[in-house]
Amino acid sequence: MRHLTKRNIKGFDRMVHGFHDEVFDEIDCTKCGLCCRNMGPIFRNTDIKHICAEIGTPSKKFMDDYLQQDPDGVGFMLKELPCPFQNEDNSCSIYDVRTLSCVNFPHTKEENIQRRLVGLALDSLYCPAAFLICEKILAVY
């Protein structure tokens, strides 16, 4: 994957977007929950606002209880895993207001995916969908 990030492959995003659709036609990620147990999303201020409104908690308390600054300074991350909003059946108790990071995971419908292939490979350690997408990419290249 690292090697592929250095190449300029025309139509790469379109190809990976197609792989994403194929894989998610077969996999229901709401039944898995491995990402919620092992990774955790980035929380933007907008995410925090929507979640707090949904659960009826003041932002400061929510942040004190659950979040810490992301080392990259992009937003905030969970202090502890698994995600406190993951239910026993792996569903999400805040699914309708989950973070943008959760909505987009494993980020294979985004643009410039070729630059993020190392991250996708790391995601594949926990995410079966990311793993299958990686396999499809490697089968082509």
C-alpha cells in the first residue's frame, strides 16, 4: 500500500469507490462493531454539539467525561475504548448523530484515497470491509 501512495494512478478514486460499494453490498458494518471497540473516531466541535443535544448533556461535562485532545490537533478523541455509545449488540446508541468520522469510516468514498492507503491498511486490521477493499486494490496492483 505504501508503494501505491507514491504512484499517480488515473481513476483510482473511482475504482476504490466501486470497491467500497461492492463490499458494503455484502457487509453490514452495524453488526460488527470492531472499530468501536478498537479504534474510536475523531470528534469535531460540531459532532460534540449534536451528540450533547441528543443525549441531553452539557458539552463541558461530555468532554470532561469522555474526550481528550487529539494529538494531531484535529479535534478530540475518546479517553477510553470501547466507545461508550456502543451497545451490547454492537449497535450505536447515538447512530443518528454519530461523528462524521464514524459516518465516513473506513473513508473509502472520499477523494484522494490513494494518499491514505497506509491508513486504510491500518484500518483493515480491525475492519473487515477495509480488509476486503484492500484485497481488491492489491488484486489490481
